[in-house]
Amino acid sequence: MAERAIRLFGDPVLRSVCDPIRPGDARAVALVDDLLETVRLPGRAGLAANQIGVALRAFSYNVDGEVGYVINPELVEVSGEPDFVEEGCLSVPGFYFPRNRYPFARVRGVDLDGNPVELSGEGLMAQALQHEVDHLEGHLYIEGLAPETKKEAMRLIRMAPWY
């Protein structure tokens, strides 16, 4: 297991649609270990594989003391009235912007042995599930911002010392 560096906004891997994983693949085991190690750090609710430079379909989560992972996740349900929530991203460090998200989300995928996994939740878990699946589709959260907010976000990001 290794804590991995986070890829930042502008890195092409963040725009990549991630490929499915074959359960049991040795590469998948190492990837999941790294995802779990890296998401355990304080202040991290979720981490998609492409955020550590691997364009494979997996993410880890760390919400309310529960740490886990899912491979080949698909967002299968969202419900409730979408609302604006402050959202940030490890790949866009230091910024939080209001993003419209559903209050409930459900994801289905598998574990490393190919067993079905279903994750669902409200609040931060719902937000994390939507956010991480977006990453695996090659989308960053800033793409879903209201137009004026997105314009301001891009201006601020371009001024960031890490950009």
C-alpha cells in the first residue's frame, strides 16, 4: 500500500473516461490498496482512480468513519430535490463552490472478488458518490457549476499557486 500523489486540474487523466476493471486482477488489488491508503488522510471523503493517475473504474470513500471502495461503479439512482451544496475536490485544492447535487444517491459495482457491492446514502455520502462517479466519467465538479459561478471558479483556479 502506498499513499499516492493527487493529480491536479489540468492533468489530462482527469478528463479520461475510466476503463472497467477485471475483478481479481493483480493490478486492481494494488490500485484498491493505494486508493484506500490515500483516502484515509484527514479531510478526504472520496478518491477516484484517475485522481491518482490510473484511468480505471474504481473509487474509495471515507465518510462518517466508514472507509471502503467499489470497482466498476455505476450511479443507478438519485432522488430528492437537487440542492446547492458547498463542494470541493482534491484535484482542485483550496476551493469550494456551490454545486447542485441530489440529496440521495445509490451506486452499484463489485468488490475485488467480483461480489456485488451497493453503496447508498444521503448528505455527504450522496454527494461523494455522485462526485466520484463523475470523476470516473472524466468530469470535474466545476463543470456542473452555474455559469457565473463557473466563470469565477475558473478565474480563481488560474490564479492558484498550484495551477
